[in-house]
Amino acid sequence: MIRSSINFSALLRGALAGFFIFAAAGAAAERKASDDESHIDDARVQHRSYVFEATGETIPYALFVPSNYDGDTPLPLLVSLHGLGRSYDWLMGYHGFLDLAEEHGYAVVTPLGYIREGWYGSRPAEDPQDGIYSEQDLMNVIALTREELRIDSEKIFLWGHSMGGGGTYHLAAKHPDLFAGLGVAAPAPAISAPRDEILDAIAHLPIFVLQGDQDDLVPVFVTRQWVKAMAQQGMQHVYVEIEGGDHSLLISQDAGNMQKFIEFFNLLR
């Protein structure tokens, strides 16, 4: 059985689920060599880096550009945020993700967030400065991508899995005019996150929410509370809850489920 609450479109149904570690706190005070490791060996993935001005460190990120990009036609962009402890290119390996991005003409960028456990600023890291840097790294990577590619400024979409879902809520609320739509899979906002303030800031943004009811890392009741508050805000939203769904595999290793996110963003285009 799939439970769904659909305020935006009746076109999306089916299974989706997420990936996360619902833990209280974050990162080591200093960056580690493992923060810069990559795990995806795919010729379509461009592994990039830049100098982080605040510290002088070189920070990696990954970029995918559809093969039919002609340098002239503006591209929609999927800014994609990984879960806790994962590498910067991890989401590029989700089954079917790049095939779908190629088919539907999306550029994809996956920032690190300064360290693997930086939370994109959505909750404090062990060193508070790391959380600040995590958020800044994401914004830097978006800017670098927009400088390099011709990106359609009205078709920048933000989505994230687990820690990346918490980061999606946080960053969209801080930059509500940057994004055209949002997606979260097993999102992990901080318990102390100002939910009503966040949703008020993003009330104009359509959002797709995926949650497995057997997720042992992100309790389903947390996501249900957020979705209930979305409905109270009158937000355009799609909620899909998977009976028996876990935290990770239903999205990271299921192309059909990954496709639901792409179909949602296609609707917004």
C-alpha cells in the first residue's frame, strides 16, 4: 500500500524511499583526506575542484552535462545533495539518475558541502565553522556551474537525500527565490529546526517528499509531521510513503523510484 497526500498533481504515484543517518552531530573540526574521495567511476561524470577562498583549500564537486548540450540553449539544473558521510559524487551513482538526466536534458551538480558531515548548514557541525563552510561551498558550486554552463535561471531545482533533505529545507528557506522546485527523500531536518518558519519561507515552492514507513534512521512520523504542516500552509506538494520502505535502497538502487523525482521536476518545467 502506498499512502499519498497530493496537493499539486495526481500524476505521481508509486514507490520512493531514501537514505540517511539520523544522528545528532557532525563533523571533525579539520577536513580529512576522505572528505575529498570520489566513488563514482563513470565517464559521464566530470570531477571538478576549486579553491575555497575562505581557507585556501581545494574542494571537489561533480558535474554532469547532457550530451546534447549545445552551449546556447539554457539547461535546467538539478542541484543534488548527498547524505551523511557520503562522498561528493555519491548521488551520481544512484541507479538510473544520469540516464534520466541525459534523457530529459538536465545538468546535474553534486557539491561536497565542504566536508562529508557538514549538514549544508542545516544543523551545527562539531566545529560550528564547518557548518558555515558547508553551506557556502554549496552556494559556490551553484555559482561556478552557472558561470560555466548556460543555466535556465527559472529551472534550478534542489533536492537531497537524508542529510541532503535537511539541507534542502534549510537552503531553500535561505534562498527562496533561487529555486523553482524542491525534492526530499527521507529528509533529516534537525529536531530543533524551525519547521513553521522554514515552510513559510518556501510556501511558494512545489515540493516532492518521499519516505519509507520502515525507515529505521529517519522515523516516518517526523516526515508525516512536516507534510501535515505543508498541507496547513497550503503548499503545492506531493507526498509518497512506501509501506515497508527502508532508508536507502529504494532510491539509491531503484531507477523506477529515481524517475519519480525527474517526473516531478518535469511537471514544473
